[in-house]
Amino acid sequence: MSGSALQREISQRKPFRSSAQEAVLGLLRTTDRVRRALAGVVEPRGVTLQQYNVLRILRGARPKGLPTLEIAARMVEHAPGITRLLDRLEAKTLVRRQRRPDDRRQVMCRITPAGLRLLAALDGGLQRADESTLGMLSRRDLRQLIALLDRIRAAPASFNKQGEDR
């Protein structure tokens, strides 16, 4: 079977309809591989990647903490159920929530000492996973990849939620 590496990897016999389609599918396939490597580090410790992301965000916001919606805005992946996500982390005693006395509508979230210990225990494994998933790239390649990904994210969105042209 000839064709691109991605075509061979997914056993696709027909050519992609465009280079853009091939790039999008390659990006999705690569994202899945990276996500599985990272999940293999965090999930044995009882947290999901989204929960890890919340803990990482709150570690960076110490000691002040952050309101719920600010956490949602900073998430790597969009998380529509941020309250449920925080409920689970609070049940594990990794996060503490408190209503602000000056504005009862706003809930401040902070990482607990248990959350900090969990992150410290995960840091080395995640560093190794980062390096193993992208270790074949040179520093120059990594800078180029980062720049390309930045350009993609900075481009105006041209599709609505249903994927139809606006």
C-alpha cells in the first residue's frame, strides 16, 4: 500500500480529499496518542486528565485561588461540566471551595495540601511522558511545532458548533 504514513497507519486505501483533511486527521491521531500517554500517568493515581488540569491550574493560582468560571476558561480542553469536575475533586479532598463573603455568587477554589502532594507525585512521570511522546523532535522542530500550533489556534474560527460554515 502506498500513500502517506497516516494512510498506512489507519489502513486507508483512498487518498484524503485534501491536505487539510490529512493534517486534521493526523493532528487528531497524534492528540489521541499523547493523551493516552499522559492518561497512563495520571489515571493510576485516581484522577482524569481534566481533573489533573484543574489541579495544575489551581497550583499556579496559589495561594489566592480562582473562581470556578476562571478555571473553566483556563482549561486546556473545554469542560462544560466544571462544577461536576470540581465536585469530584472536592470529594477526593484535592480541592476546597468557598463562597466569597463579599459576593456570595462567586465560589473561590483552592488546591489543598493533598492536591499539591498528588501533583508533586505526578510531575516526574508527566515530564517523562512529555519527553517520550515528543523526544524524537529536535529543539528546532519543537519550536516550529509550537509556532504552527499557535497559528492554528490564533486563526478565527470559521465553523459554528454544528460544523456548518458561518
